Amino acid sequence: MTINSVICGIISLPRRFHETGDKSIYTLLLETGYANIRDQVTVDAIRVALSKRPESVADWLQYSCDKRTTGGWYLKEEGSGEFIVGSMANDERTNPHQETYHDKLSACSVFVKREIDSIM
């Protein structure tokens, strides 16, 4: 597997997760080959792949919205055109870690990298 094929697999994770319905996101991530080249997959490389398939950003936003956990990373769009990447750990309920982006590709790339790293 090439790094490009792994990254393409990564950015399509939410769609494949929704379509298969019978595999965990962890299993789908393992199938991409990410575990073998984790250190080579950067936020910038993910951003480049997303720029070629910007419709995947909507898939990641929906994936984040659909997550049902008490912690972990999230991505959300604010009405003002800002995108928030944050982490909500059990001890951070009143003071979550959040970063604001004005570029959806940058925000999504950061979220994807943090999310897949937290899954592995």
C-alpha cells in the first residue's frame, strides 16, 4: 500500500462506516493500513487529500455529530463560518480543549488526524 492509498482510505472512513454498518471504525481503520505508516500520515497530507475530495469534509462533520461518547475529539461548524476542533475528556466537561479554524479543510484535517490517532 502506498501512503496515498492509505490516506484515501482514511478520508473515506465515515462513508464506509455508514455504508457497511457491520464493521467498527477501528476495523475499517486497520484495513486502510494506517497502523503500518502512522508516523508518515501528517495533517498536511490529509489536507491535500481532502482538497481533492472536499465532499468528504461533510462526511467527517456528520461522523463527529453522530458520535455517542462521553469523551474524545469532535468537529463542528459554527454558524459564523468557523470550524471548531475540540476534545472532551471526562474531566474537561466545564473547560474543553478547543481550537477555532476559518478554513474547513484545515479544521477537518486536524480532526481526522487526532481522531484516527485516538482510535489506534
